[in-house]
Amino acid sequence: MASRDVRDVLAALREVVPFCQVQWAPRKAPELPYGVLMPLDTENTHKDNRTHYVLVPYQIELYSRTRDVPLEKRVQAVLDDMGIGWERSHTIDKNGPAVVTYYYVTLTE
């Protein structure tokens, strides 16, 4: 598994669809589809009583009106091209008429 800097991944994802990190400003989310890059709990390595390296699992949330397989393929191509391993799942957004595709990746900050 390769790790990549979150800023590089966010920039690459923004070439596919509007993306933000953590959340959109209130009432500022664009029309669907769009994405959110959400950090999860870190997985740090330690050396000499210091944090040596920080790996951050991220959840990439891709929101669309219906499942958009071509859009998913474009996001997956970005991750694959950057050498980032990913896992995927889907759910329905309970706050609105949207399908959410989740990608789970590990990045560095």
C-alpha cells in the first residue's frame, strides 16, 4: 500500500468532481455530484519516544443522485494512478436524495 499526501489526492480528486475536506460551508455544497474527504483516526508509528510517521485512514465520500458507475470509475482511476489502494462501499444518504459511495484509503499529512 502506497501512502500519498492528502493535498495531492484532494487536488487530483477535484479534477474529477468538486471536493472539500471534512465538510462544505453551510449551504455552500455544490449541486450533486460532489465529494468529501474525511480523515479518520490516525495510525502513528513511534521512534525514540516521538511520533515518527503519521498514517491517516481517510474516507472519501462521493455523493450522487443515483449510483454513478462512470464517476466511480474516474475516482478509482485517480486512486489507482496515484498508487493508492482502496476499498469501496455504498449507502443511501438519509439527509437527502443521494447515494453515497465510500472509498477507504490511507494517506499521509
